[in-house]
Amino acid sequence: MSIFSEPVFTLTEAAKRLPGRPHISTIHRWRTRGIHGIRLRTHMIGGRRMVALSDLEAFLNAVTAAADKGLAPTRRNSNRREEKISRTERQLADAGILSEPTDSHCPVASRTSASSGVARLHKRRGTEP
């Protein structure tokens, strides 16, 4: 369908019209990175990024179909990620950079442990951080 014969919206307007009112950055992310390799088609009109109603519908339908076919992230992928994080933490602990591997992957706890490990490493080497 032609953008001249159907409603078009700025990305901000489109975000306001969608259920749950996703943030404008979410709409931009759909446009640039997409979901499951599916990107939101947009048009530049008068220097503004616009989306046609049919393009928005097509994007949402394609993403839903991809998720229904099992292309959505699985728990198995999350388990692999957790294993990689644990392995990396053990390696950092063995190298003296991380005081000890953490059970929870809280970014603040990891950063605190890592920064104190880095301070100990600098102290051991006699260098300044």
C-alpha cells in the first residue's frame, strides 16, 4: 500500500498509539536493530522519520509469527550465558582479579568485587591504578 493513501505517524505518535505505550527508543530500536532480524520499515518525510500504519502492522505480525515459530530466545540460551559468566568469573578469580565467583550476577556486586580485585592486582605489582 502507498504511504500517500494511508495514515502515517511520527515514531513518537506511533509509540503513543501502541498498546502499552512503548518508549520512543523502543520504536527506534525496532527500526535500527529489529527483533529476530525483522526491522520496522520507516520513511523520511520532510526530514522526519515516519511509519505507515500498514508497515507497523506488518512488523508486529512478522515479529509475532517469528516468536510463535520458536525464534524467540529460549531458556537454553540463557543457561549457556550463565555458564559462560560463571566460567569467566572463575578465570578472573584464579587470576586474582575477582575476589571470588559470585552466585548472583548482580552488576553492582560484580563491579565491586572486580574493582577490589584490580586494586589488589595493582598493589601486588606495585603500580598505581
